Amino acid sequence: NAGVTQTPKFQVLKTGQSMTLQCAQDMNHNSMYWYRQDPGMGLRLIYYSASEGTTDKGEVPNGYNVSRLNKREFSLRLESAAPSQTSVYFCASSGGGPGQVYNEQFFGPGTRLTVL
Amino acid sequence: GNSVTQMEGPVTLSEEAFLTINCTYTATGYPSLFWYVQYPGEGLQLLLKATKADDKGSNKGFEATYRKETTSFHLEKGSVQVSDSAVYFCALISGGSNYKLTFGKGTLLTVNP
């Protein structure tokens, strides 16, 4: 099992460009998450998908959109990148769904994004 | 709302020293508590967890006890190694959070030989 995979690993964008970060999990998990990690801020939740077909905003959703393509895949899109979106982005998944809120989250290796 | 406060780093220790990283929390309901570790250049990995009061989570020589009376979940290891150098995150999830983890800001640990 690969666990949680993310592509790309690194990306440099110019202000105003768009891109999609891809995430896939092979653990048959119901829930998937996108976080960003910034120095001194810990991890902050951008969006999550509690189950296939649903998505909800997290703590810092502005400037992002997500798509839960199927049970395995959850993508994060930056429509018009800004320097403030320079960060490391992590995708995670968990078995948690209705009635299962305490399962651990499994994280991908991250995408390091720089916006110039 | 939920929040996690952990001691600010960086923490620098010599090999075989005792480690404590403090973590306290506020949460609605009865949270589950976690410690995650992030090695340089990698994603987060679950280190240990505890799901109810007085539970002790343990893994790789690390331990943490869920203390409801003090709302704490301090991470300890009796003898650290150079390979333990990483960032450690305390986190919680509670029934009122709709499956969302709340993280502390992380503590950077450096262990010198």
C-alpha cells in the first residue's frame, strides 16, 4: 500500500497562475483533508471531505477550491496564486465518517509551493 | 472552540537526556489526543494516541498520559537519540469538531551526539 500520495512534490508559480494539487489514498478511507503548514503556525485546515460527495471549509479556505473526485482522490486548486499561498501543503485521510470520529489521520509527504 | 497549546521550542538536548514536551488543551466533549512527529522533509506520522482519560499512549520509547483533571497530554522519553530530532505536534479531535484535528504549533527537537 502506498498510503497517501501527493503530486507534485515541488512547484514554483508566478502570481496569478493557477494549479491543482493532487492527492490520492489507497486505504479506502472515507475522509480526506488539505492542510497548509507555515513556520510558527503549525498546520491549518484548508478544506476537508468527510465522505465522498461532500466538502466543507476549514480554517483558511479563502483562495482555494477542492474537488472530491471519488473516494480515493481529493484535489486542491489555486485559481489565482498569491505570494501569501507560499507554503507546504499536506493531504491527509482517515477512516472517520459518521459515527467514527476518532480515527487517526494519515498524511502524505507534502507539496512545497512557492509563489513569486 | 478547541485549542492545543504546546511548549515553544526549539528544544536542544544531548543524546540520552530525558525529554518532556508539554501539551495542554481545551475542547468540547471528550477528545482523543495525539502526538504526531515530522522528520525533516517528510509528512506527519502518528507517534502515539490516547482516546480516554488516564489512557497512556506509547511508541518507540515515547509515552504520554491523558490527564483530564489537568487537561494535559505531555510527551516524555527517558533517553533521546539523535534520530529523534524532529518536530513534534500535539493534536486533538473531539466529537464536536466534525472529524477535524486541532494541532498545536509544533516543537522542534534537536538531539546532539
